[in-house]
Amino acid sequence: MAKGSGGSRRGLRWALAGIGIGAGLGALVSAASSGLAVYFARRIVIPGNAQDDVEILHVDGFDEDLRIHLAATPDTLVNGTYGLYFAGGTGHATIGDIIEYDPASNTVSREVLAVNAGDLRAARRGRWTGTAYPHPDATGLPHREIELTSDAGRLPAWVLPTTSATPRSTWAILIHGRGGSRAEGLRAAPVLDALEMPALAISYRNDAEVRAAKGARYGLGDTEWLDVDAAIDYALAHGARDVVVFGWSMGGAIAFQAASRGRNRAAISALVLDGPVVDWYDVLDHQAKQNFLPTPIARLTLDMITRPWARPVTGLETPLDLDRMDWVQRAAELDKPVLLIHSEDDEFVPTRAAHALAKVRSDLVRMPAYRKARHTKEWNVDRRQWNDDVAQFLDANVPDRRADVFRTAGLD
């Protein structure tokens, strides 16, 4: 009996030890999960520095006929016109179509349309981008540098007044995406000039050229829309009667908020959105799957950016309201015409939410087909279609008010 009792106690001791080990492992797993969730939550809201991740093998030819040889990637293997930043972002070249692809060496040769800044021949790595024009100078169109003022401080912007002697009284406000710059919106400048529509390419809080502190945090559109209001203030004070808001990627989320919450929302006639975030839940779920993030960690990540308890971890002043930025659920509240330009193969922002919004609000939303442009590079792949879609949408939804101006002035 005593022997059996001793055996029972020994078994109990081992069982308790097993429970202890399990609890210890559980605590370690929990800590690791929390740490991973913190890492992804901070990646979402903290502005990062873009990396030169494309290998530049060499550049040959004469200055008027340069070719660049690059490592082949899913981006560099798509025809079209692109930008290539190099030398840590201080250099920029405009890159054209593919000349040759060698699958054996996994390299691609492309034409160089322009070297806008820096020494491309000396570059060894670069960053592929849809920003084909790094500065308005590269568009050949008139422009001037200004500063807007919002509660976030001074915000650099470019005014693009058009070459027309009689421009429209509708202006375009161009909002770039997360981690981008105001140069991203310059792709729209040529078609807007052809439509005689002035434009403002703006920066907003937490941009690299605006960032004042290490504590900068993106609001994913939940805060940046305030800076769009400042841009509309400027346009209205300088002759605009109304505006069309363009947004790329996160810029689309910002545009939706400006159109629904801004004090100038009544002045917004329409939205033109390229690769837009229509629903952040959908985007973050997609990104979690792309990064093989387990569902519990993905849910904890969402909690961290939307709940007050995680403010010390994320550094957000206020939690983000992702429900307020879900435009599939809020579709009934949409009251402005929207052009959704969104390629089916977008690797960053899936098209599900855009299609859902276009379906339930077919009275206001137009979504032409794009299939091989990846994220926000529809213009780069097919400039003619992009320009035509934008021009037709604006002609159909934004009245040309110049006739009224001329009539009032006695000039008709």
C-alpha cells in the first residue's frame, strides 16, 4: 500500500511537473505571439523607409539611348513606364518597356526614357515605383511650390495650374498612398492639363518631408483627411468652385474620409481612386495571410491598433476606427460618383471590397477592368486606358463651369 502510495505521489509529481512545463511553454508561446502582434501592429502604423531592393546589373548605351539591365522580378517583368529611385532615393530614372528578357539568367533589359536626378551608371541597387515623374519639372507642365497649413503644421504641395488660358473652376486634389510622396499623383497631371483642370499634389501628416518627430504614426486615413480639408481650403480660396479628389492606395481611404467627414465635403464633386483601400479589415486580413500570420495573432494585431489599451505599445494618440473606414458596410452613405481603378492582380490591396462596393452602388460607382498592373500601376501599364477612363468619368460627372464664368463676366 505504501509502495503504491509512493508510486501515486511520484506520478502526481510528474503530472504536476508536466503541467508546469505546459504552463511555461504556454506563457512563452503567448509572449511570442504578443511580440509578433506588436511587431505587425507597429509596422502598420509607423512610417517606414523604402528600401532599394532591385539589383541594377549595369547600364549601357549613349545618353540618348540608354538601356538598363536589372534582376527580373514580378514588377520589372511587366511592360510599361515606371520610375526607378536609386542612391537612397536621391536619384531617379524613368524606365520604359522591356527590350529583352533572359529567363536563364533571370535578368531583364529595359529602355531608359530619362535620368531625372543622380548618376544612374554608378547605381547598383534601386527601388521600382509607379512614380514616373519625381517632380513636376519632369512633366514639362507649369507648376509652383506652395505650403498648406493644417493642424499638423506646414505641408509642402505643388500647384499645377494647367496650360489653359481658361481653366475649369473644378480643381483636382491628388493624394498619394502610404509611404509615398506627392510625386505619386503627378501621373494624373498630363490628362488633367488636357482637361484644363488645375490640380494640387499634396503631402500630409507623417510624410517623410513633413515628419517632425520619431513618434510619427499613420492614421490609415482616420486622421490624414484633415490635411485634405486644408488643400480644399486653398483651392476654394484661389478660384475653385468645387474639387475632384484623387487617391492612390491609402490615399483612397483618406479621400473617402474627406468626402464623408470633412468640413469641405460639400465641395467635393467626385472621387477618382486608384488601387484604393475600401475596407481596411479586408486589406489587413490579406496581408496577414501573405505573411503567414496565424488568425489569433492577426486578431490581436487588429485589437492593438483599434483599442485604447494598446496605445503605449503602438504609439497611436487615439485608436483607429476601422469600422468608420469600411465602405462596403457604409455603402448606403456614399453620395458622390466614384471611379474605382483597380487591377485584379493587386498584390497589396485585394479587389474584393472594390467589387463589392461597385456592385451595391452601381448607381454611383464605375469600375473598369484592369488585370495586369499590380498595385497602383494601372497608369504605368496602360496610360491610354487610364487617361481615357479618367477623362470620360470626369466629363460625365463634373460639369464644365467655365461657360457660366464667362457669361457672368460678359465674355461669352
